[in-house]
Amino acid sequence: MKALLEVQDLDVYYGGIQALRGISLKVPENQIVALIGCNGAGKTTTLRAISGMLKASRGSIRFAGEQIKGLRSHQIVARGMAHAPEGRGIFLNLTVGENLELGAYLRKDRESVAKDLETGYRLFPILFERKSQIAGTLSGGEQQMLSVARALMSRPKLLLLDEPSLGLAPQVVEKIFSVLKDIHKTGITLLLVEQNAHKALRIAHHAYVLETGSVVMQGTGAELLASPEVRKAYLGD
Amino acid sequence: MSEFLQHLVNGISLGTIYALIALGYTMVYGVLKLINFAHGDVYMVGAFGGFYLAHLLGVNDSPSLPKTLVVFVGSMLICGTLGFLIERLAYRPLRYRPRLTALITAIGISFLLEFGFQLPRWSFMPFDFPPGPTPRFFPELFPRTIWFNIGEVSISNYDALALGVAILFMVGLEFIIYRTKFGVAMRAVSFDPNIAGLMGIPVDRIISGTFILGSVLASVAALLVSISRPRIDPIMGLMPGLKAFVAAVFGGIGNVPGAMVGGLILGLSEEFVAGYMLSSFRDAIAFAILILVLLFRPEGLFGRITTEKV
Ligand SMILES: Nc1ncnc2c1ncn2[C@@H]1O[C@H](COP(=O)(O)OP(=O)(O)OP(=O)(O)O)[C@@H](O)[C@H]1O
Ligand SMILES: [Mg+2]
């Protein structure tokens, strides 16, 4: 299958500290790929490097066949990638509606933006009720919904999600994961970072395990779910 | 009573001027978290830009309203360009350096403009530039007439113009910031430039736009002041710059409505204190306010209260 995103030998440093050591991974079109690992393994850093928030000092990042390493975030968004960042990245000083509209910042097709806005509100009706409210007043779970809905507003080919279930009540986690499955069904490719390894592996076609900045294991979601090492280290068995 | 009215009128017009300048500080602080200490000098350049344009147009011999318009627009263009260049050439290369570096650079730019303008005329310049340290007199752009009197307080067309234009620009700015795509992007950048980038917002362009906007407001303020207080010189931006900075801090640095309210309060308190108490206290008011604000409400009147949810 054709890889929509192909990362090769990525090195990323924070100042003098190396956070990624030669990460390589592939995200085939129309699949869900999960990235799991302990705290500090480098999952967030990987996503940040892919979406242009961080500079990679070595390696290559190809998106839809094009080298995007070295491009700025806004240029990468323009090529069809969206990133719902760690900590949700909601503009707490803007209204819910303004946050959503910013997701479609680069789009000129006003009518279909309006349609997608409706779709977003249908997905998360609570956002519709709160649309004129300042986003800082939303609860954590609502902010997470806003983050996912906003990322969809750019009509991405690839959506990067950084721990969309962090700190949420079980029902809300269910809701988010069912939405992710729906999103995938509409033809959007997902690269998902999750602490909740169980759930992530269950919906992932393929998954990578990160440890101190390197990929230490990979396989299909089912393979990793069955692997004793993964069960011991990440599933709490 | 008429004395009170006079102070009120003066206070409001001074206040709107401080507000216009303070907006530049607060917007730039919003997007860059940088106190642009060169902002007061952009104001000074606005006055001189208008001064040279007025001479070029022969305003001295035949003042007129159309020429006034050209002077305003021209000076706004000059300052907008200057603001753009200052950010592009001086601040942007230092964007990811420690904040102190940019702050010191800002002071450097300020000195460069203040002392650059005090140099003797360059022989290759077709007009009298740099102006040198001696004060110049800003010409009367159009004939001054008294519009009406309230008691002993007379309101001239100059007063009306100054207040009208200042309010127009503030309303316009509110519109830009709260009703346009650029404005939403600017508020997003001021919240978090990295996440703004993830939305597809070209952060650098928004920052440039913010500098241009702030500098244009400074030039408007400079012209509104110069038409009624025509003595202009290369360090004229120092005091208004500092006071507007105080107004911005008072309103809550980074907060747009705060800068407007802060400017107005500062202008009014300055006029009333100088009028009813001691005129030599005039310049002390701003700094007394600064000290009080920093002591008791460092986030300013409208300081942003945001909560991160986990
Ligand atoms: N801004 C930063 N400056 C310096 N070091 C950083 C920075 N951000 C992350 N690091 C370091 O880089 C490494 C990888 O961090 P990263 O945030 O990518 O981990 P993660 O896998 O996302 O962890 P978590 O599951 O806790 O979110 C860690 O050792 C972390 O301390
Ligand atoms: Mg992380």
C-alpha cells in the first residue's frame, strides 16, 4: 500500500538533548497508525517534527510523495495535514466558534466550510451550544472535542492526534474513539499517539512502540496486543 | 465649571492620543511578548514624516483639507513601512533568542532613530534631512476655526478633528481585531504562535501586520498632537512613548480595550492633577500610576485571566 507519510531516520534535539534517535515510520493511506510508549519516549516530539513545529536535524519526512522537512507548520497544513497537539492547543482567549473557524483558516470555499462546521457541531453538539462562549470556559473534555473538531476543519488527508483521550472520563473516551473511527471511515488517515495503549492498539492497523527516542517494536495492532513485552510494559499485565 | 470642562476636554483629547500609542505597545506585546521601546520613536518619525510632506505640498502657503489628508496618509505609509522594517530587520532575526536580547535591540533602535534624526543634514539629501536637534514647527494644515463655545471653553475644528479621527481609528481597530480574519489570527498568534501555525496561519505575516498597524496608529497620534502642539523634535517621542507604555501596562499589557481605557484614564488624571493641583506634577502622574499598578495589580485593569484545564 502507498505510504501517505514516510518518516526516515529522524533526529530531533532540544538544545543539546537528543529526543529522537533515527525514528522511521510509515503511515499508509487510509489506515490508522498508533504510536505508543512511556512518558518521555518521544511521541509528542515525533508529531511536532512531522507537523513542522520542531526542526529535525537529520532525516527525511515525505508527505504525499513530497519532502516536507524544513517547511513551516502553516505550509504543511496547506498540503493537507492537521495536528491536534498535546494539551489540546485550544485558543482559550477565543470563542469556540472562532477556534473552529481558525481550523479552516486556509480554506477559501466558504460554503463547504460552513457545511463542515455543521458537521463538526453535529459530531459534538455540546460545541454548538457553546459556540459563542470563550473556549477557556470549556471543560477539559469539551476542549478535547473542540481540538478534534477543529483539526477536521482543514479537511486534512492526514490527522495527527496527540493523546486525545488524556484525562477524560471513560464515556468521553469512548465517544472520542468512536468519533476517530468515524473520521477514519470518511477517508482520513490517522496517526494516533496514545497513553491508552489498549484502545489505541485495538483500532490501529499498524503500531509503533517508542522508547527513549527510537522505535523498538512494530507490528499490526493485533500483533502488539498479543505480544508479551507490550502487555507487560504498556498494558499493565 | 468652565475650568472643569476645559480640563475634561483636554484630558479626553490627551487620553485618546495616549490610547492610540498604547495600542501599538499592547498589540506588539500581544504577538511577540516584546516591549517595543522604539514605538515612541516611530511616533516621532510620524510627526516628521507629516512635517516633510506638508512642506513638499506647500501647505505653508496654501493650507487645505485635501492636503491634510495626503499628509496623514503619507505619514501613515511612512510609519507603517518603518514598523514593518524594524520588525523584519531587527526583531525577527532574534525571535528565538532570549527575550532580553530583543529588548536591548529595541532600545538600540530607539537610540538609532532619536540620535539619527539629530544628525546634521546629509548633503546628498534633496530636503532638509536629518532635521538636527533644533525643534521644528509643524505647519497649520488647514485653517483653524472655532466651532462652538461652551461657557468659556471653545471647541475648534482642530479639537473636533483630533477626537473624531482618534475615535475613528480606535473603532476601526476594534473592528479589525474582533471582526476580521486577520484579527482572529492576530489574537490566536498572541495566545500561542506555534499552535496558530498549526491552523495554517502564516505567523510571520501576522506579526508584520501587527507592527504595521501599531505604527500607523502611532503616526496618527503624532499628527493629531502636532497640529495643535506644533513644536516637534527628534526626542519628542520619549515622554508620550513612556506614558503610553504606562497606559498599556495600566490597562493590562496585551489587552486592546485595556490600552484604550488606560490611555483615557491617564490623560484625564494628568490634566486634572496638573489643572487643580500642581502643574509641575504633570509628568509624575504617569509614573505614580505605574508604581501603584505594579504594586497592587501587576496584571493591569483588564489583565487576562485564563485557566488551563487538564
Ligand atoms: N521543550 C523541551 N525542551 C527540552 N526537552 C524536551 C522538551 N520537550 C520534550 N523534551 C524531552 O524530550 C523527550 C521526549 O519528550 P516527548 O514530549 O516527545 O515525550 P512523550 O513521548 O510525548 O511523553 P508523554 O507521554 O509524557 O507525553 C523527553 O525526554 C522530554 O523531557
Ligand atoms: Mg507527549
